[in-house]
Amino acid sequence: MKVALVRYRYSPHGGAERYMDTLSAALSDAGTEVRILCASWDGQSAGQVRVERISVPRKPVPLRLLLFARAVREWAANHPGWLLFSLERVPGAEVYRAGDGVHAEWLLRKRALRPGTWPFDYMRPLNLAYLHLERAMFRSPALRLVIANSFRGREEIVRRFGLPGETIRVVHNGIDIARFPLDRKADARVRFRKRFGIPAGETVFLFVGSGFARKGVGTIARAARLLAERGCEAFRVVLAGKGDPSTYVRSAGPASGRLLFTGPVAGADDLFLGADAFLFPTVYEPFSNACLEAMAAGLPVVTTVVNGVSEVLQEGASGFLLEDPFDVAALANRMEKLLSSDLRRRMGEQARRVAEAHPVERNTRETLELLDSAWRARGGS
């Protein structure tokens, strides 16, 4: 089997790139010839596979995306013996992993974040490019298989693009459990509080991610304010990731001192091991790796039903699910419950068991089986 993996930009810190590294290594170990097609590469694949750079201009971005997709199609036409497996919206891909969700669905849900300006989103060249590529890819006769990372994502694709359900297979994300040894939690907790100057008696809620608006930082800030107004003071919310905190500091008002924005940080695994609970009230998320990482670290997770991870998280057992990502009172209520160390311990133990049932090896095995079926369907042996 020959598989060409497509990703526009590789960064050693991205979740999709870690997925590519793991998959390419597994493919290589299975005797598959692997190539990675990309425009930008920063790192070394775990599979030691050949990387082919696709040269396209960096700006303007919409044109860059269109030219990259065209160049990948041209490469595939010149290499008909390769199975084209894309992690990007590339018309002509034979297998597509919908790890980024459906862009048309995201724009719909984004309206609640920008009620007065959302019509302009549909006029922006970047969004027009994404929508065009997405529509063309799902309608392409070359598409044999879509791998969705949640049943919710599968339903969105079926509903919006009319693909038959049997064309879309669900493979939930997996986690490398070894990254989160529970015997390190006590030391990590001490280091966490020392690193950020947090008293030992405070409950630490953690958020990790970029794209603050989409992932619910506004709701977190207002919930912290409400919790403080109720007289709950022994807590801190640590928010790690790239973003401008000013809007959210204002939203927290008198409770702004309860929020600690760290910016991007190294050693995120230690943050998960050292925190007490994880908050992720996202507006749209196909399947959050950060939530799965938190569960692997033994943290109860509070997220929303629009997050694909809600399909494996057990309400009231391994975490809490919010019906409305903007329901500040509901989030504050869950945070108040999690001020109980006994509840956090019980829920954290269950969260760890859920993560253990979703190891990265399982994800890789299921993906390899699907790629093998796609390869055989095109006449390969």
C-alpha cells in the first residue's frame, strides 16, 4: 500500500500533526510506503517518511489554500499508484479525515458570538475559499471514504452534503495514556501552584486552547464572576493558550483576580496533571483532544454537548455537559460542585477510565483498517 498524507502546515505541537506522526509511523511499521505532502514543515515525522513540499505563495491566504489544493490534485494525477489521504479540504482526495469539522456548520454556530456582524463572515475571501473547497471535496467522485472523529460530525456531513452514511466512518480520537502517569500528580500539583503563585488550598480550574471566543473563555470569565459573587473565593482559573485576555478580564469584573492568563506555555502535560478540573464550554468542537488529555490526567471535565468528546464523557460521572455554551449559571453551578475534593476525586477516577478505553493505539488500528479497505476498493492488494 502507498499512502500520501496531506497537511498544509506541519508544526510539532499541533494535534493533527501528532496524529500524522503516529499514523505515519504505524503505516511504515506495517510495510506501507508513506509520503507527506505539505507546504510548510517544521519538525521530523516519527515514521521517518519522505516529505514533499508543495510550493505555493504564502499570501493572500485564500489563494494559497486554493493553489495548494490544486497542486495536490496535480501531484495525485502524476502519481496514480498512491492513495491520497487528506487532513485538509482538498477536492480529489480519496480519503478525508474531518478532524476540523464542517466549516459551514462552524459559521452557523459562530453567529451567536457575533450577532451583529455575522453576515460579513460569508463575504470574507478566506471563508469563501474554505466553503468552496469543502463543498467541492464532498461532492468529488474521487472521494471514497470520510473518517469523522464523532457521530455528531458524521451527522453534519450527511445533513449538509448528502453523503451516504456508509461512506463516513467514525473513529474517535485516541490518547497516549503514558504521557499522564498518575503517580506524578501529587508532585505536579505542588509544582503547578508554585509556578503560578497559587495557594495550596485553592481549587484550580484549567483551560487549555487557542481561539478563546470559540472555546468559551467568555462564559468561563462570567461564571468565575458569578461564583465569586456567591461568596466562593477559594478557586483560581488558569487559562493557557494564545489569545487577548483583555475582553475576558473585563467580563470577570471584580473576580478578574481569579483568572490567570499564562499565554502559550511549554509542558502542558504537567498542567493537566497539576490542575483539579478542566473547563471547555466550547461553541463548536468536532472532538477536543484537550478534553481527552484532561481525562487521561484524571480530571473531571466540564464541556458542551456540541463537543464530540461528549459522546464518550459520562454526564455526572466523568464530568458535566452543558446544553448551552453561553449558560453562565449552569457553568458556575458545575464549578461550585467541583469545589468538593471528594467529588473531583471520584469523577477524575472515572474520567481516567474513559481515557484508558480510548488509547491512541485503538485509533491507529481502526484508521489503518479503513485505509486498507479504501486501498482494496481502488484495486490494490
